[in-house]
Amino acid sequence: MSTKDTTSKPVTQVTTGLVRLSYANIWKATSIEEGADKKFSSALLIPKTDEATMEKIEAAIEHLKAEAIKKYGVKGKLPVKFKLPLRDGDEEKPEDEAYAGHWFINASSKNQPGIVGMERDGDGKLKRITDESDVKSGDYVRASINFYIFYVPSQKGIAVGLNNIQKVRDGAPLAGKSNADADFDDDFEDDGFEM
């Protein structure tokens, strides 16, 4: 029995190739500003060499730009200061080596994303990951995301919803937290010195 979904996805729903999580708040919803809605979120770092993922993302963005022109455009153009989700890591974060050679998007959702690994259970379904330490910023994943138009009085643009995450492999942590094994990997011995 096949476990693949054969229904066609809308052009605005994208399953990425291998991307890297950065600023991953996927276990607990957080708010950037006091009083704002809490959301689950992550930046997704997309290698500039991943042409297949970029083709799908660009198709979703172009589709929504055309819709936005119809809804909100003036003289066949996008509204002024229309926000686009795709950003260049080399230009916007030149000091961060993790972003070098990558595009990035920020994806979020009010609902926690489904988080699975590569292994399947006895029924052929992907096993869910529930241990927060198993998926973190720096890990390599595939992500299911959806692009949509947002409109608030002060701003219009295209945003990215975070649907699901599939962990593919561990990556070096990006959270700035050091690894205890590496920090204490020396020949220290307690000499019994009293303080």
C-alpha cells in the first residue's frame, strides 16, 4: 500500500528540498513584540544551489504577486512597499556564516508544525518526533510551507506559513549555545583543593 498523497498541491504550497533551521521556535510559540500573537516559527536557509526548491518558491511568489496586483495594485503594479518573503543571506546577514550562500525565508504559524523524522512505523507512517532536543536550530530538514497574501492597514505583502517539518539530519547548533562535551573535553582532574 502506497503512503504517498497523490492529490495535487496548490502552487502556493511548497515542500522544500534540504534546508537548515535557524531561529527555530518550533516547540513553543513565542511573540516578537509584547502583546503580539504568539507563533511557532523558524527561518529556513535554502542553499542557492537548490534550483528545484527555488523554482517552486518563485512560482508561488509570482502567482501571489499577480493576485495582489489584481486586488490591491494601482495601474498594474504592486502596492508601494509590498513585502516579499524571499531574502538573500549574503546581502542581509553578511556577518553570519550560516547564511552565506543561502536564500532565507521566515515561516510561522499559530499552530505547532507537525514534526517527523525519516523513519517509518509499522503502518508505514513517518514517526513523529516529540523530544524537543531532537530538532533544533542548525538541523537539516525538509519543510512544508504555504505562501499567502497578508493585508494589514499599514502593510501588504506575501507571508509564509509553516505547516510541517521532516528532520533529515543533525547540524551544528546555531543558537549560540556551546556543547558541554566540547567545553569539557580536556584532562581536568579534581585535585581536592578546598575552597
